[in-house]
Amino acid sequence: MNRRTLLSVAGGGIALTVAGSTNSFVTNTPRYSDYVDIPERNISNPYGKQKLTVQLSQQSESQYDAFVLTRQALDYWEEYSEKFAGYPIIYNLSHNHDTPDVLIRFVDSIEECGSDSTDNKNITGCADLVKDVDLIITPVTAHVITGRGRDETLRTLIHEIGHTLGLTHHDEPANFMSNDASSV
């Protein structure tokens, strides 16, 4: 769980509509998440509960509404977590909570992101990779860089929240979870 992950930035893509959103963002395959076939996963929920509380902490200025983008990313995973992570999830998003399960921080920079940190200029986010049910310590934290475009920030949020569900850079949906967006 202490392993940190990163998302490297690469350009290009086609617009895709997020579940529950009329806004589009960059991805390489339209509605990829609906069409990709994956083997059924028999994974237990590492949190031990279906409803998670997510606290949003905005530690830097941004040109977009971080709450709205975070809600859109959480909506994506509410729709697709069972397919890709192997268990359903529901999120309660708030600005203040005494004991959140997941903490999302919008920051100006990320100095280090685990052993994968080779080029800090390309890091747009970093999150705890939840894997071991017995070792999970909450809140699980995801950092997202501000100062990027709205679509890139939404893609980063979806990617980093995927790590909090236990997904790695080699898992589906590859259009979000790959650490090299140009490879999908």
C-alpha cells in the first residue's frame, strides 16, 4: 500500500463523455470502458465497505472547480469499479470529514512519487496503491497537480482514484490506468 504511483503525460486523443457528465475529456478510445472485455475478477473490497467517504483538500489555486471534477471522476468509478476493480463502490464526497477513507489533494507540485519517479516534470498525480486488505491505512491519499487543463486533470483524477481501488498501470481500463497515455 505504501507504493506510490505516477501518471506520465502524453498528448492526443478523442473526446469521451464521463458517466453523469455532459463534459468530455481526452481519451484514445470512445467509450472504451464499455467495450473492453476483461476476465471476471474475484476480489474482495479492501476497505471492507461499499460506501467510502472522500475528502477534497484544495491546497493550491486552480482555474476549474475541483469539487465538480472530483465528483465526475468518482461517478466514473461508481459506474465501472465492479467491472475493473472487481467490487462495487459508492462515494460520498465532502470538503470536511473527520475520518475520510480517501483524501484527494490538489497541489502545485509533487516532489516524489515512489520508485517510478524518474521524470518529475511529467508527473500529474500520485496515489497510494491499495493492494493488501490487511494493511490498508486510511485515509488513502491521492495528489493531483493543478495548473493543467480540465480534461487532463479529470483523466489524472480517474487514474489516481483507480490506484485507490487497487488498479495498477497494467490493469484495464488501459485508456486511464496506463502510465503512458500515448501507448493506448
